[in-house]
Amino acid sequence: MPRIRGASIEEHHEMVWADLAEATRQLLLERDYDSLTMGHIATRAGLARNTLYNYARDKKALVLALTARAGRPMAERVAAIAARSADPAAQRMREIVEAVLETSADPSMQLLFRPGSGPLVDELHKGPGNPFHAIVAEVEDVVRDGIARGEFRDVGDVHLTVELLSGAMRAGAERIGRDPDAFAATVRTARETVLAALARPPAQG
């Protein structure tokens, strides 16, 4: 039986997941996703290959699990920003844009922003347990709050608006993936784009 690390089975599993995440991050800096194998990941994480299959049945399942785990801190950060109801909605939106794009710079998250990654994104569990689903829900709440306060225009279909803005954020994440040095400029432009889409029209007369 493999030696258990940590004080409990749960702690052991968390440590293994952390090792797998770090191994995958390192490997993605060295090679492209298509050439990456379960054997590469197991070796880098210091695991027997059959042990790795206890955590995921194949590379795609492993990457989906790691991506979902990597997204949870981002979802928690966005939720904390969105919950600051005393702050203007526009300020919260600016911070959310930066938080999301900052997390997207993580190599394990970049898999979701590669050309042709749509099928991989679609396989992420849709529901309350999906960190990306939670982020969209938080952003929708900030938009509704901004509309109610008169900060944002009445966009009508909030869900559709946030979906469209998510497309702009995805483009920003792709840009950062291609050119990490463009982070600051991309955040600035993404903020301007999002807030321009929500801005109230200037008063007439």
C-alpha cells in the first residue's frame, strides 16, 4: 500500500493534487498540450502511473479536474469583490476584470483559452460546482446592482450581456497567453470595454 502523506487521507489527496497541478504547470511551460502524456505528468509528480489513474482516467479528465480546482480561488476572490455592496458597481467590475485575467495567466488555466479549446470548456461540469459558473453568477449580480443604483444602463437581458462580455474577457485571456508582457495593457483595455458596454448614455440637453 502506498505511503500516506499528511495527517489524513484527505490531506494526502490534497497534497497529491497540489503535486499534480505543479507538475502540469511545469510541463506546459516546456511542451504543448497535445504532446503531453499521463506518463510525463506521473513522472514529474513523482507518482506511479497506476496511482495517477486513481485520480483521473485520462489526460483530458485530469486537466479538467486541475482547471476546475485552479479556478476555485478565482471564484472565491470574485465572490468577495462582488459582495462589497457598499462599493460602486463599476469599481467592483474593474477589480473583477483584473482578478479573472490575472488567474487566466496560470498555465493550467491557459488550456481553456487555446484556439479550438471549446470542446474542453464544454466538458467542464455545468452547475453550482463549476467555478466559472459561479463567477458568471456573481458578475450578473454586480450588473443588476449597478442597474438598480443607476450606475449602469438597463441592458435588458443581463445573462446575455454577461455572456457577450465573457467573450471579450476570453479574448483578453488569449492575448495574455500569447504575450504575458501585455497583461497590464490587456487589463486596461478589457476594463474600458466592459464598462463602456454597461455605461449609461450621457444626459441629453
